[in-house]
Amino acid sequence: MDAKMSVQKENCKSCLYFSKGFRRALGILNSVPIRSNPVFQPERVTELAEDLDSKAFRGGDKNEIKSILKDMIRNLKIMMECDPELQRLIGEWKIRNLLDKYPRALDCQDHELLASLYLPGAFDDHGVYDGSATGYVDHMRVQGKTGVYWTHHNGTQIVEIEGDIAKCETYALALCRIGAAGEPGYDREMFLRVRYLDRVKKWDGVWKMAHRRVVYSPCHIVKIEEFLLSLSSDCLHDAGFPKDELYKWQQPPK
């Protein structure tokens, strides 16, 4: 098989996977009421998927297949825009993604990322700090030190969306080393049990935190009796922003 035929075969396989996935999604969406939209034609979508299957099997014209794909994608977008249940699910996913970036920002001490999670004029009531979100970011710049390790874990999460405003409750656990290596507190760790109460707003089409309040359950300090020293030199270690492996991994491969 020459290179051209091989590429054509791979393109056909990709089209088949797309059409099967598209029809599977359509089957799910058909179980959800979609508001009437004269542009959306569910019968047309099914016809397009079948037509794509047929043309992909016999290696149809590339431009013709591309036209079918564009038509299918256009209909899919209409379906998503017209279905309130889908819009709610998309909104929930975006809000969860926003809130899940908070542990990354704190643990990597990535203060630019932390600031990007809040709306302009937002507030943060942390107890140890209560005030503007901008002030909270500055507060964390001071609290974050090289060699002081934190790890925050989001757990159970409830997101309730009403228009462009969402009320969220997130259960979280955190382990925070009190001091850096060689400093008082390095052998002690705070174990925190908290809930984040967030009011999140959509601003220019993007969800951001407008107000965060932190509710504390009983917390305690853990005395570290022994450190794990057996990690080999091949293991990856925390380094914080911007040297952490996360930021290297996000770079395009060379």
C-alpha cells in the first residue's frame, strides 16, 4: 500500500469513528427535550451520519466528506445551544474546572493563576484573611515560601446554577507544612478540613469567582516523626511555579 492510500485509509477510519460517536451522542440527546429550532433537523443529522459512513467505507471524495463533517458539526452546535440541560451541564463542567484550578494555584504558588480565578472586585473571606481577592493574592505571595509544601484536595462538590450566577459548595482537605527545611515548623503539618462556599458569576462568557467564604471543621497539627528518604533521584519532586514539572510538561514537545 502506497503512502497516499495509507493516509486515505486513516482519514476514512477517522470519519467512521466521528460519525459513530456523533450518532451515539445524538441518541443520548434525543432522550432530552430540545426546544423547537427551525434550523435544527434531527433527520438530517442521521442522514449525514449514514452518508458519511458510506463514503468513508469506499474512500469518497475528500472535499465531499469535509462538507458532510461541517454540516454535522453545525447541527451539533445548534443542538447544544438549544438544549438547556446541555447548557447546564457545560456550565457545571466549566465551574468545576475553575474551582479545581484553585488547589493547583496554591500548591504550585502560581499567583498569576490564582488571581485569574477571581472577578475584578471579588472578595475572599478566609478567616486568616478577609477582604478583596486582590489582597488575598498578595497575602498568599507572602505566605508562600520556597520549601514550604502544601497539598489541597477538592472533594464533594455541589454546583447550583441560576442564570449567570452559581452557588457552589466544595468539601476540601489540605496538608500544609508550617515551615521550610531548616526552619521551625518543618516537622509539623496542619491538617485542615474546610468547605468552600463560592458565589460564581459568568463575566464576558467566562465563569469566575465573585465571593469565596471558607468554613472550617475541627483541624489539627500533625507531628512528623520520620521523613521518607528512600525516593530515588529518578523521582520527580515539587518545585513550585515556574520550575515545577507541571509547567515543563505543558510546554509543546521539542
